Amino acid sequence: MNIIKKILIVLVFISISVALTQCLNKAEENSVESLLLKDYRPRSIYKIPITVVDKAAYPVIDIHSHPYANGKVEIEQWVKNMDAANIEKTVILTMAIGAEFDSIYQLYAKYPDRFELWCGFDYSGYDKPGFGPAAVAELERCVRMGAKGVGELGDKGEGMCYCKTKAWGMHLDDPRMDPLLEKCAELNLPISIHVADPKWMYEPMDKHNDGLMNAYEWRLDNKPNIIKHDGMINILENAIKRHPNTTFIACHFANCSYDLSKLGRLLDTYPNLYADISARYAETATIPRFTASFYEKYQDRLLYGTDMGYDLEMYRITFRILESSDEHFYEIDQFGYHWPLNGFGLSKNILMKVYRSNALSILK
């Protein structure tokens, strides 16, 4: 009996010890001293108006998306979400060539009025003599298949890399790119180009980087011999200047959210340049008055885009930022930044242009 009592006493002590450990761990988890920045989820305490924008005020053309849906069922759900959000058409930037482009095209072909497919460039043999004719031939083949534009091309400072075939060290203004860019002008194919990345990604990852939580994930400061932000904007300008008959769409405000005047200068200078606003809502919604004035000035050159999947709530947060005048709200999980956002309160005229009419002016 004594042995049984001793065993019971030991079990009780173990149970108490486990319970205390769990309590201490929970207290530690909730302790501000142990809170990690990645887990920080502030909630606004301000009692101010909250605007719910279930669907866009006007029909929308999403100029920047990707083949996120896999299979018939997911595409059908995407179309349902587009209907609910008032998205008239979505441009799918496949970045693909060859059989890959063909298979993606066939997947979305059931909805020709709802999806438009753009292809990539074939950089095979870019570092060997004779590069050009085969790449142009593949572009023409993709157009015959159904491609209506080219993109998303991408270069964050190391070379053209947003395609299955990479072209490290070759940038948009490289003479080897000229035949492809000229062929796009001839075929009336707009080019969607991602140049650089937000400035925070090139800055030191330290206590002074106010986009640190997002920047650290996409950091470029540790890449050796990379062309930094200003250099990439110069490369973009060189290409636009040399190909005045080619229509370029600089994705994500040309990643000039930190200094929109850089993009403004390009838009003032080159009528063949547009910019999409995709995936840079958080970067601009933190400076709403300045950004709203930028939309006012360049309302004929900005294009709605998402680049964030096809979830219905994703569309709605973009509409809230563009249409409402709401202040100090958060959307950390969607955008990755921990700063509060604000609405731009854009006018009806600006919204109609950004949502749809500007895109119609350049789509085939």
C-alpha cells in the first residue's frame, strides 16, 4: 500500500509540474519581452469609420496576375470570385514559352473573355553567338497560339530571370534584347517588366529599415555585384528610350513607391510607358495624400493589378484602399508590413481609368 501511495504522490507531483510548466510557457509566449517582430499583429484602437467595399465601383481589368489556379475547379472558383468582385478580365502573366505556355493557355481557354494570356521570352543561348532569331521565332509561335502580350519579364539587378531560361548578366537595355523588343512593337504586344524591388530590400537589414519584416524575406542587400535600385531604373529608361514604338508596363510602380517622383519623371518623358499598381498597395497606402496626388496627376498612365492570387478578400482590400478614405487600418498577413494603411479616396473619374479604360487603350 505504501508503494502505491508513493507512486500516486509522484504522479501528482509530475502532473503539477507539467501544469506549472505549461502555465509558465504560456506566460512566456504572451510576454512582450519575448514577442518576435514576425508575430506582431497590432489592432487599431481608433473608433473611426470602416468602409466595406464588396466589389469595385466599376468593371475592372486586372493587368497583373499569374496562373495561380490549378485545374478546372480552381479556375471556375476564380471566375466566381471575379464576378463577385466586379473583375471583368484578368491578364495572366505566364512568363512561359514552349510546351509550358501551350499547356497553361489550354487550361484557361474555356474562358477567353475572362482571361488573357501573355507569354515569356526564350533566352536559350543568350550567351552564345547568334542569339536572337530563334527567340523571335518562339515569340511569334506563342502569338499564333494565343499570346496577347509578354510578361512578366523580371530583373532585380542580376539579369533577366523571370522565365524557365535565365539570362544572368543580360538586362533589358542589352543590345541582344533589341530584336525581341522590336518584334513586340511590330506585333503590338505590350511588355510587362518587373525592374528592381522595393528600396527596403537593398538597404541594410538593421534597426533603421522601416520595411524590415518584409524586406528581410526578399532581401537583396547581400547579393554580390548586384545592380541596385537607381541603376535598374536607368536600365529601364534606356530600353524605353531606344524602343519608342514598344509599349512597356512597369510593374509595381517600377518599384518606386519610396520616391514616386522617379516614376513620374519617366511617365512625363516617355508616352510608351505605363505602370501597374499591383502588389504595392501597402507601400503606398502608408503615404495616402502624396499617393492620391500622384494618381491625380498620372491618372491616364496607371493600371490596376493584383499579383496576389485570386481570393475574394484580396480584391476587396485593394478596393478599400483605392476607393475609401478610411484611416489607420492593418492588413499584415496580406502585405507583410506592420505599418497602418489608409485609403486614397480616389475620384470616380480616376477609378474608371485605373480600373479599366487605361488597360483597354493598350490591350490588343
